[in-house]
Amino acid sequence: MAYSSRSPRRGALLAGAVAVLSLLTACGSQDGSSAPQKVSGTAGPATEAGDSPASTVSSPAASTPGGAASSSAPKTGTTSGGTSTGSGTSTGGKTGATSTRCHTSELRAAVGRNNPGAGQENFPIVLTNRSARTCTLRGYPGAALVNASGTQLGPDPRRSTGSPATVTLRPGQSAWAGLTFSNPEISEAKTARPAGLLITPPDERDHLKVAWPAGEVPVGGNSSSVFLTVFSPGTGA
């Protein structure tokens, strides 16, 4: 009877020992004492908790020889409002073109020979480019006939009907505009004898002064108006 009572007790002790060993084994696997295992494959990017794994996208470097990444951005292109250069700098919609207009300081003035006709006196006002650059004239000159003290004689000249065109003057080239008026002997207008003619190039403020070579001009009364024409290439001779 004593042998029978010890057997169940011995079985219970064995079961308890197995349970303790199992618990110790579980604790050993959680404290990092077990050796790390190597797993084949490529590690993916780390994600925040709760994020779903990202889908795999091949890198441009993977398809480039030597592993160098190829840029997908265009090297050149057109920017809004202008033309792009190779460096990516826009030149702008409007070019900063320098004005080609002839300035007073770049010109030399003269009054050409009279070319009379049908009761009219016609004198070419000639402007010559004396600078080292090419410049342009367009439109009508300004003009005033003056006496020796610089006082204007008669009213301002009027503009004849014409179509202005741009005249390009290389160094040494000339353009001319006509100065015309009725012959005072025919019109019986009041006259005066100018000492000089002030000539202002188109769109300029400064003028050039030349001697007036042609005697009396109408300054008042019948048919006393003096007219100017637009500039044309040449000297008007």
C-alpha cells in the first residue's frame, strides 16, 4: 500500500519539473541569449508602426551601367515668358536690345543745294552718321530758321503728308528730309533772311546748327508756311 501511494506523488513531481524547465526555456529565448539567424533577401525600408508595407519600385540606378543614377529632369527647356539657354537661365520674353536710334552727337548736319520746281523751293536737310556704329533715323526732323542772335524767324515748319520708314545708316552714310516753301517772289509773303537753321534729329532733344545758304524765306503773310518731309536714304542730290 505504501508503494501505491508514492507513485501518484512521484508523477506530480515530475510534471512540475517539466513545467519549470519549459518556463526557463521561454525566458531564455526572450533575453537575447539565443544566436541571431541569417535570413537571405534584401531589407526593405523601415516603416512607422501601423504602416502597411510599401510596394517595391526599381531605382533608376538599377538599370544604369555602373550603378550611376540617371536624372529624369530635362537638361534644357522653355520657361514661361522666354527662351531657355543651355544653363537653364531664361533670356526673358523681351530682349534687352539696345536702341539703335541715331543720337544728335553721332550726326553731322548740312543743307543741300536747292532743287526748285513749280514755284517751290526745295532744300534737302542732310544728316550723316559720323559715329563708329550703325544707327537709324525714322520720321521727321525738327527745324527752325533763326537770325544771328538765335531768335526764330516765322512759325514752326509743318509736316508734309508722308509714310515714315526706318533708314539705317552705317558709319559715313546719310539720310535726307526735304524743307520746302513757296517762292516769296511769287507768293508775295513777308520775308526774312535767316543766319542759320537748327536741325533736331527724330526723337532727340539736342539740335545741330548749320549756316543758311539760300537767302530770304517766307515768315508771314500769304503762303508763308515751311514744310518738312520724312527722312529717306541718301543726300537728296
